[in-house]
Amino acid sequence: PGIALRHRHRIPQGLANNVRKEAWKFLLGYFPWDSSLAQREEILREKRAEYEIYKRQWTSITPMQEAQFAEFRDRRFRVEKDVVRTDRQTTYFADENDPNLKKLHNVLVTYSFFNFDIGYCQGMSDLLAPLIVVMENEADAFWTFVGTMQRCTRNFLHDGTGMQTQLDQVTNLTKLLAPDFYSYLEHHGAANFFFTFRWILVLFKREFEFDDTMRLWEVIWTNRYTTHFHLFIVLAMLMQQKATIMS
């Protein structure tokens, strides 16, 4: 059996490594919570085949086509530039010939063909890397990344409105719950909270250790407290350093 819907809220302390591969498929919408084992096996077959269709859209591009497809060349170049810099300090991506790097590249380029409106943006490789490690299977990593991006699409809107809205919400939370701290930041010209931009964009991926990030994400994904729980984590991080900052 899978993870029953009633167990979704039992994840506030994170999951054990041996259940992550299955549990994340539920948390990220790959598997319905009420699906049977037979249904999930059928979903895997169908979705893995569907992934190959999207992947072939770019792997089948000939050199002659590529020479006349500037957007594809630019998109692939940006993916390749970011992939070689993603989590190379970890054992998961340290080796230059590590298959995880190839999977990272393939999924990101494929996603840019799956979601033409968003394409590829810097920061996506950070969100994908843990999924590659946990899922192992490239197609499964793709579909859980699709689920992740459905939660984070606003972070990558080209007009920046999604990120600005969240920064405004952090501003309002701080005004309400820590007015003295907000006044201090305002006095020092930091009340726009741009210094928290990266925290929100990649869900604290670069602020915590790799394994700690995975535990934090799965707690956020439960939506147990609110769909904006990550913004309260931003505030908690600020409160932890409040005395140091104000001194």
C-alpha cells in the first residue's frame, strides 16, 4: 500500500530516506493519494513513456535545425552553464562523469520544451537536484519536478510579480510580528527584504545542507499549516538573527 491521505500530516519532522522515493511522488502530485498499487504501476508506465515523447522533441533536433534555432541554443547553453555548477560539492554530483549531472541536464532541457512559457530560469537546477538524487529514475525526477514547479511557478514569472508579491508578504509579516525589527530595517534602507530573495526563489536550497533541505521541503509540501509556510520560515530565520543584526 501507498501512503494514505490521513498520514499526510504526519511528516512535520521529515521522512526517513527509505520512504522518500515513494512519498515524494504523493507529495508532488505524481501519484494520487487514494491510488491503488495497480493504478500507480500504470501511472509509472504511462508517465515514463510520455516523458520520452517530450525528451525526443529536442534530442531529435538535427545540427542543421539547431543552427537555425537560436532560442534552443540559448536555452541549452544556460542549462549547461548552471548544471556544471550545481551541488558539485556534494557526493551526488561531484564526479564530472556522474550520471546525475546528465539527468539534471536532460530533465531541465526537457522541461523547457514541456513548459514553453517559463522555459529555463536560473535556480531551477537547485530545485531539481534533490529530486534527481531521490528519484534516481530520470522520468520520475521530471514529473516530480513538474509538481515542484507547479508550486513554484510564481518564483519564475518573467515580470517578477510572483517574487515581489512574496517579498511584500514577508514585509507585512515582519511589520505585524516584529515591528521593532521592521523599523530597524526600514531605517537602514533594507525594508524591501531583497536579501531574502534567494531564500524564497530556491526554497532555502543554498542556505542549508543538502540533506536538511530535503527534510525542510517535505514539511513545506504537506501544506499542513499553510501554503505560505515557507514565508514563516523566512521570518523565523530573521528572528533567529535579529539580535545580531540589530547590534
